[in-house]
Amino acid sequence: MRYFLFASHGRFADGILDSVELIMGKQNNIRTINAYTKENKDIKSEITKIIESISAEDELIVVTDIFGGSVNNEFMNLLNDRRIYLIAGLNLPLVIELISLSRVNSDTDQMIKTALRNAKNSIQYCNYQLSQAGKDEDF
């Protein structure tokens, strides 16, 4: 089975999951870690508990909020575990791409690369796009 884990500073991870489920429905294969909140005193033990809950055949795609941040760094230390795939830059377009592609793609590495490419394309400066729309119609 393929699982997802959203991990962030504060409650951002729960907010992303809430939005994902609003758009895509209930997701039983997604967990969250909201680091450095009052409920979460020890991120390492929380990570260990999640990793121990998956089998040797499972995959865990971890998406953290900030590359090089403390949450991301905790997972960087675990990349010798071949079940773990780590992505930094938690955002809604990315996780929707990952979840959608996960349903049809068995090659996890390729799925992640495609999701990253598609999510990057969704980041747009709308003012600029609008100003260019009129120019494109002239030719």
C-alpha cells in the first residue's frame, strides 16, 4: 500500500488534508504531523510510530513544508529506508497531483516527478498572465 504523510510546522499539514478531503473526499491513506504544537511535544516519536505502522512492502510518501527546515531534516535522516520518499514544498496542487497520479501509476519515482512538474506549472503570477492574454490574441 502507498501512504502519504504531510508534515509541517504548526497545523498547516492538517489544513492541507482538510482541503484535500473537501475536494477529493475522505482519504484513508494520509496521515499528518503538526510539529511544535502543544499536542505534539516529540516529533521523533511521532515519526517513529508512523513508520513502524507500515509494513515492509508499503511505501510512505512524506511531504514536508520547507526544504532544510527542522521537520524536513528529521525525515532526511531516514532516507536510508527504501520505503520512504521525501518531498519538500507542501502545497495543495502538489498533493492533489500526487493522490490523483497514485491511483493510476505504480512507478512511485516517476509519479513523484510528474506530480512535481505539474504542480510547478500551477504556480502562476495571475496579473502577468492576464496582461499577456490580450497580447496573445493579436497574432
